Amino acid sequence: MSSATTDTPAPGGEPATDAPAPTPPTGSTSTALSARRIWTRVRGAALVVAVVLIGGLVLATVRSTNAHGALDPRSTDPHGSRAVAELLKERGVTLTLATTLDEATAATTPGTTLLVTAPDLLTDAQLSTLRTAAQTSAGRTVLLGAGSPSLDVLAPGITSARDTAVTNLSPACTLPAATRAGSVDLGGERYEVAPGTTADSCYPSDGLPTLVRLPGTGTADTVLLGSPDILHNTRLDQQGNASLALQLLGSRSHLVWYLPSLYDASADAPEDDTTGNFLALIPSGWLWGTFQLALAALLAAVWRGRRLGPLVTERLPVALRASEATEGRARLYRKANARDRAASVLRTATRTRLAPLLGVPSRDAHSPDLLLPALSARLPGTTADPRDLLFGPAPADDSALVRLADQLDALEREVRTS
């Protein structure tokens, strides 16, 4: 049996042949997004995500290190206090670091020196608790840079004056610790001692002392230092800073080094004070997280809200008939209920076509003062109102819009045939 095919006559007498199938047109445009276009769309969001992740990693890395803050006895930074803490330990002084008020008051025993590095950060309730603990211990309390918020409770009879720069000052007093130390680097807060208040005033700047010692009951006393600079690692070996620091902090065998902070649970306000403040009930970590999310949203809005460039004509993959484009636009107008826009388009197109027929320049086609007189001269006996047709209000409904289109068409046809 042969596999060859034989041509059979077609009904019209012509032989039938096996015609090849039509080849699909090449070069058709694909609607799928390319990798380049996908990357162009998502690169802004990817950049924002990368910045947020990198920022989080940097913060996590910084917080995971052993770095400590200013006046921290564990810190070797220029503004840390590791040097004076080591010197005190060599002289037999036991140092207890406290970061909360509860730790500070629990460690303050009779014969203890209590150092408060930032007393102005304490609330009124914390100041009262700290004063009670200091009076009970009958020891020494050293306040660094104490200002008006803390002086009324911790040092009655002393008020704060205007700050001054930290400079080299002479003792100018009879306090043994100051006379042995000599000139030191002091400044910052200056103090005014109320009349009748017993106090040692040293290291004056512009007539006001920057170191004040208030004697208390028995061996207790309170020392005010206007500036903590003598305890910084970078200044400890200058002038008599080390001598004064060791004498003030090493007069007792036990030193409680209190670093107040805003994260202390005892700093929380009573319930009655926080009922109207919602932010006070939110942990600080959540506030920072919300701020970062808001910043990321703002950056994304700026990225997505960029201004687009001019329109670019693109070759369509298929030929589109003018009637189909017109019908599609009409459907869009109808869906948007934009009868005013559709009527404006119809009237504008009619006026543009009528102007050359009436001898009116194209630039004046949309001026009723120029177009309507020429139209009236061309069609003196027309029954339609040209002004209402060409420059009237928007149609009230779809039927009126269709009637307007028919009337415009009839008017144009009448002008062409006249």
C-alpha cells in the first residue's frame, strides 16, 4: 500500500492541493512584564525595605556592644568614669552601681556615699524617696549638676543661678578637700545660698560658687557639684581634678554610684496622672517602631508620588478602527455619567468643522461673537437656535444628549449643502 497521496478533482474541476497552514505573524507584542520592568517597579520599595533592615541591624549592633553612657563607671569613653572608679577601688572603696531608685536606696547603708549623676531626671516622688534614704544613712550625698527641679527637695536653701562655662577655678574657701586639691575644672551650675543657711561655698565663678557643701545631722552632708567634668576620663588627670574627686567620693568605704534614667519603673506617674495621657502608657520601643514605620510610609509615598514625564506614542500591536475607538470612548463617558464632557466634545468638533465652511479662521472657531454671525448669514432661515446648539448648557439626560448629537449633525449637513 503506497503512502503517496493523489490529487482528487475539486468540485469546480480544479485539483485539490494540500496548502500549508498560515504562519502566525511574528513580532507580536507580549503583555507579560519583563524582568527589567518588574525591577523598575519594585526597586523603590526594595530600597525602603533595605534601609529599614540596615538601620535595624545597625541599632541592634550598637546596642549589643559593651559601650556605656556618660559618667558610667564601666565606660572607658572620654566622658565615662572608669578611671576614677578604678582609683577608688585601689583605695579600698567598694563601689555599687545602681541604675534604678530601688537599687540605690537598698544599697545606701549607714556610712555610705551616694553619688547621683543626674538628679534633675528624677520625679518629685523619686526625689522624696531619695532624700529619705540619704537622711537615714547619715552618709554623704554628692549631686552632679543639680538644678532647680531637684534642689528644693535635696538641698533646701540653695537655688540655681545661670550656667557658666567649665574653666579652671581656684577654691577660695576653707573646705579641706578643696584646699588640698587646689584649682580644678568646674563650672556648669552656679548656686546661691540663702541667708542663714550654713554651707561651704567653693570655686566661685562670677561671684557664685560652683561647689557647695551643706552639713547635715551628725556626719551626714550634701555636696553640690555644678559640673561633672572632674569625673570624666579625659579631665581626671588635669589640675587637681583627681584629688577633689577622690576626696569627695572616697571619704566613706562604700560608694553607691546611681545613674538615673527615664526607664526606671519608679518614675512612672500615678494612675490618676496617666489616664489622660495615652502616650505615657506606650513603651518607648513601640514609639520608635511606629516612627520608623511612619518614615517608611512617607518615603514610599514620595517614591510612588513622583511626577510622570510626557506621554510617549507607542505602536499598538493591532490596528484599531476609528469607529471602535469612538465607541469605546463613548462607553467610558456613559459609565462615568459624563454627559457634560461628551456634549463639550461634540460641540467642539462641530464648531471646528463649521468654521472653515463659514469663512471663520480656525483660531476663532470657538468664539460665539465671531462664529454665530457668520452662521446666521449662511442660514438665515434655520429654525434651530445656533447658540443653544453650539454653546448651550450640558444635556440633562441621555435622551437629550442623543438629540443634541442629531441636531449638530443636521446643522452641519445643512451648512454643507447650503
